[in-house]
Amino acid sequence: MALAAFVDPPRARAIIAAIPSADFKTNHCEGPLARVLLKAVTKRYSEGAPPALDRLDLEARDREFLVLVGPSGCGKSTVLRVIAGLEDATEGEVWIGDRVVNDVAPRERDIAMVFQSYALYPHLKVRDNIGFGLAVRGTPRDEATRRVREVAASLGIEALLDKHPRELSGGERQRVALGRAIVRNPRVFLFDEPLSNLDAKLRVQMRAEISALHKRLGITSVYVTHDQVEAMTMGERIAVLARGVLQQVAEPLALYERPANRFVAGFIGSPPMNFLEARRDGEGGSAYRLAGGARVALPAAGSRAAVTIGIRPEDLRAAPNGAGTIAGRVELVERTGAEAFLYVRAPEGTVIVKQPATRAAAAGAEISLALPIERAHLFDPETEERIESGRG
């Protein structure tokens, strides 16, 4: 499945093209190496407690936009805090560039962080909020003024410099928070769910703007989100975490097409992947049978007695009832405009099907679904690891 399912490309291109291209030249492409590397990092908040991070090996390459994604409590924000020095790693090493920074104070790590809350000073004007860090560091006034204006121009907020945060919209406040981070000219950006407080339309716009800024500035960035759509549309690579353990790191399409295990397969994709349990049908051979009686050939399953079959909702198609099909009743239809999601109650459990809205079956209808094994993902029921199949 192409990433067009997650974002409207013409709209994204239009947003990016509309971002002012001022003379702001901050670019680290020719600067020192800004790779971020975590080596076997473990973080425990108390002795005997389960680790928030468990021997995590993770790299954000120089100038890369790496996205960390996972459910609440998976450890993704802890990763950012350990990189920033706001939390100490219990074990392991944290590298920024060519040095270990475990014992380096946060302000000496040359990073800038953008938080979910804008954390703007309400009594300061926009120009002073953006330039606050420069003032603290004793940057000469003329230089600070120039840099604030350049950053404001790059973000399209020049007209807001003399306003206070209370006079700004949510999107404008987020641009000010971004400006405050950019003006410091850091080696690394850390983003902790910066778009969570915005409405859906503005989130789409800000996703495109942040991605465009990264391409222009060339600064290594680590971006945390619980939203897989943000992850798929923004990340050059995506790292999926669960319970403090790295599950997989890969480019977005590779992650979608070849999930390493059942967790990644179920987490990435909207609606989520369907999982069907199948058992070997007879001694030897490659025939397996589902709970509803459908018989399928799974040569890639080897000699396993049982296998979990994963099928994306868009890969299921209505078909005449017969061998290799799943039969059930449509319990619910969710229409999202051009598409509809059908929730089908079958002997195998509830199966989600994506169909064009104009051809979607109605609630209460009996339906038979073809099971395209060539598009299936196979997983070991015990380890939940991927079994290589014929899927490319």
C-alpha cells in the first residue's frame, strides 16, 4: 500500500510550497557529525521496577528525521528525556556526535526540544519568546535581533513579533515554539508530541511544515508521537517501541509491507491488520484450515502445527462463497467519505474490510470474502515473529 493512504500528496505539496523561503541559512549539512546513538540503554525509575527502557540500541543518523512511535507507556518520551539529559540512563551509553554525553549537563548537549505544551512566556512578546534562549546565553543584541527576524521569516510569523501568546492561535503558538528551538542553531532537535494540542486540519498542515523545515535546515531530529499517521508521513525512518523494547526500525513503507512481528503489524496501519488463526489440516503438506472451515495453502509455514495469518483490510475482497473464503455478516459500516470500513462477524472473529463507499455492503448483509494468501503476512503464534512468505 502506498503512503497516499495516509496523506493527500497534492495538499502536502501545496502546503510545503507556501512556506516562506526567507534567507534563514541555518544548515548543519556542513557542520560536525550530529548522529544520536543509544547503546544498550536501560532506564529504571526505581529498583526492582520493570524497565521503562530495556537495553535499547537505537541510532538517529546524521541529519535524519527519525520518528519514535508506540502506545502510551512504551518508553518513547523516556528516550527523548534520556537523550536530552533530563533523565539519567540506568545503564548503557548515550552518544551525540562523536562523544558520550551521559555525564554532560543538558545545556551542554547542544540540543533543542519542542514540547507538547508550547511553554511560552505569557508576559513576553513573540520576539522575546523566540529570542529568550539567546538572551540567556549572552548573545549580542544585534545578532540576536537578526536571528529572531530570520527565524520568524522562515516560519511566516514576522507579523506576530510584537504580539503576546494570548493573541495567537494554536498553530501560531506552535510556530513560535518551533522558532525558539530553531534560533538556537542546535545540532539536534527533539520533538515530544508537538502537535497533540492542535485540531485535525492544523495537524496536517503543521506536519508538512515541520517536514519541509527539516529538509531546509538539515538538523538531526528525533520526533515522538503516538499517532501512526504522523509517523508514516513524517519519518525518514520509524522506530516502533513496546514496553520499553525496540520492536523494529525501518523506512515507512518497509515497516508497513514487512512488519517484523505481530505487534508492529497490528500497530502500523489504519484500520489495523486482521489476524486469523489457522491449524494444519492433516499430516504433512501445506494445507491449513481456519475456524470457519476455509482451507488455504501456506507453503511458507513449514512444519508448524499452527500459524497466524495477517491480512490488511484493503486486501480483502468480496467474492462468491467457496473454497478459501471467509463468510460472515456485516455488523457495522463506517463511512469516511470515499471509503467505508466494514466490520464483519465471522467464525474467525471480527474482520475489518476496506471498500469504496459507493460499493460497500450494507449493515446486516451476508458477505463472503476472498483470502488473498499472496498478500498475507504469516506469524508464529508462540513467538509472534514474522514467518517469511511469498509476499514481496
